[in-house]
Amino acid sequence: MTLALPLTADEVASAEHALRIIFPREYREFLLTTSAGGKKVRRLMHTTQGWGWEGDQETCRSALASPFPCQNNPTAGTICIGSHDAGSYSLLVVTGPHRGTMWFDRRTTTDRVVPINTTDGRPMTFTDWYKTPESTWLS
């Protein structure tokens, strides 16, 4: 899979409006300057069904604007931005106090959604996640 072209500022604004969220700064910059997605990052695109992420069946769009974390829905306020083997997913938090950080949905194996941290222990941002090989944190 190749990287898609970046989105325009109007396209990003349209997606944010349609999804009722404001993308975290680093993800927004990625969409505008690097790519709409591909390879590691699910592609953000507009289809006849509206804005969404290619191949994404996991993001709960009706709960995107809900604060993360949420007891009733452990992935509310997150975008399922990447998928991995065995039904596990990388989540980008778009609301609440953890906005802009990456989390790992391990519910298929451990029934938990856990933060992804850098090697020095701080919460991983979108840019950290994108630039770090999965083998460093995917275990």
C-alpha cells in the first residue's frame, strides 16, 4: 500500500466538521503535509457515506466526540488509526485529557486498552508512534 497524497486544508476542515471533532495538532499536520494515510496509518477519505478511514470497522463514529476515557465505551473519543495481528489496534485519542496520545486496544487478548509509551516512559504522541518501529512497542 502506498501513501495517499496529503489533504487540503478545506478537506481536513470538512472532515473535522462532519466527524464533529478537531484532530490533534500532530495528526492534522500529518494529513496536511505528509499524507492522508496508507501503510501504517489508515487513510482518511471521503466516500459516498461521508468522511471515514479506509477499512475501519472499529472506530465508533457516534462516540468520537465523547471524552476519553469512558467507562461504558473504552474506545470512545478515539480513532482506530492502525490495525495489527490478532485483532489489536492502535488508537489516537481525540478528546479528553489524553488527547493527542496513542493507545493500544488489546481487548482481544487482555481485555484492556493501554497507553503506548516511549522508551523513556512518556505517553507516545502521533508523531512518536508514526516514526517508531512497531517492534519497539508492539509486544
